[in-house]
Amino acid sequence: MPAGTSAGPPAARKLSLSWLGVVPFFLFAILFLVAPTLYLVIGAFQDPAGNFTFANMIGLFQPQIMAAYWISIRVSLASAALGALIGFFLAYAIVHGNLPRWVRPAVSTFSGVASNFAGIPLAFAFLATLGRLGLVTVFLNEAFGVNIYRLGFNLLSFWGLTITYLYFQIPLMVLIIAPALDGLKKEWREAASILGASRWQYWRMVALPVLFPSLLGCFLLLFANAFGAVATAYALTGSSLNIVPILLYAQIRGDVLYNPHLGYALAVGMILITGCSNVLYIWLRSRAERWLK
């Protein structure tokens, strides 16, 4: 074989073997993401006899279902906005706040755990803390004579569910915005200071424009995260708060509102909303990465 000539077959074999590493990912995506989504989409356009119909999609415009979507959107927007705001300041404190070095790994570790803490354990934790006989509720009543439920607070309500969602929304925001804050170059602040810019002018004219795609993308990701949460809401409020995931569960598994194909249509509507949020998040993240490289 002439010098400098590479053999074709070994390279091809090496390339094919390297694909084996991603086979589990594609299998997982097909079995637990693509196939269930296709099943829901097909079921949303079928009646109980298996015939093609638009009745299920038209049924989404019923007042009860539209109200459920609106409540879910409001809860998701509120928890995403508050989670993004609080999480941003928390992330800024651990990244640029000149705190002791051990604070950031401790907060990051807790955030990694708390961002995945949801479902029945989270609902029980908040009932034990802020329920009518919860630890904080009883303490405030006995120590200060303040009954938060008489003041209008109710854990099984819009704001109660929003506060519960903040438990995993704030840590998630910390995890995804901290790398963007790390990308703010020290030279930018120094250059702005040399040119006479104040701290507020630096943030308004340099830092925030650079971080804006990341902040908006994080907000959209938090929105999608809250919109698709079902276990926490169902365990906490049951059927007292009419949000889409609970209504979907009632349509598929309930005894009164049993209509699986309408439930599939509800799921397709949720997929469209969360899918749009995630697509916008990925696009904004790609734009932000060009600035922060």
C-alpha cells in the first residue's frame, strides 16, 4: 500500500462501532418519547370504535377544558417568573457574590437534588409544613397569633400550588443560569468601569443584553417544567384545582369523566405547548452560547 494512504474498511468499522454508544439513547427516546407521542396523537383523532374523528380536538374548546388550560398556564407563568427571578439572584450571589468557596458547591448540590424532588413526597412535605396543621402554620399561630389561613392563604389553591412548584423551580433556575453567569467576562466589567459606566449602566447596557436570551430561555424551560407537572399537583390538591394534568388523569383513569380519547387530545395540547416552549428554549440557548464563548 502506498505511503500516506489510509485503509477504508477499518475506518468504516471504527465508525460503525462508535455508534453503539448512542444506541441506548435512541432506543430510550423511541420507546419512551416517540412511540408514546405517536400513540397519543393517533388516539386523539379516533373515537372509541377506532374511527377517524375531529370530535376530540373540538372538545378541547369546552369551557371546562379551556378553564383548565388557563389555570395551568397561569400557575406555570407565575412559578416560572418567580422561580426565574429568585433563582437568578441566588445564582448571582454564589457566582459573583464573593461568598466563601464552599457555598457554591453546597448550593449546587442541593439544587441538583431539589430540582428533581417532586410528586407525593414534595406534596407531603408542604402539607406537613404549610398545611392547616403544618409545622410553620402552627408555629406562627402559637408564637405570633397569626393564622395564615384566616388571612386568606390556602395551600390547596392557585398560590399554594405555585409556592409548592417554587421548591423545584428555583433550584432548576440556579443550575441552568449559573453557567451563563460564569460566561460574563471580567474584562467587560473592567472596560465599562474604565469608560465611566456605573454598576447599573454596566448591567443595563452590557450584562443584561448578553444574558437576555439565557434568561428568557430559562423562563420558557421553567414554564414547560411546571406545565407538565402532574404528580405533585394531584397529590397536593386532588380534584380541588382544575388544571390540565389532573383533568387529563380524570379522563383516562376516572370513573365520572372517563373518555380516554379526549384525554389523548388533552395530552396532545400539552405536548404542543411544552414543545413550543422547549424549541424556543433551545433556539435562545444557541444564541446565548455564541455570546458567552
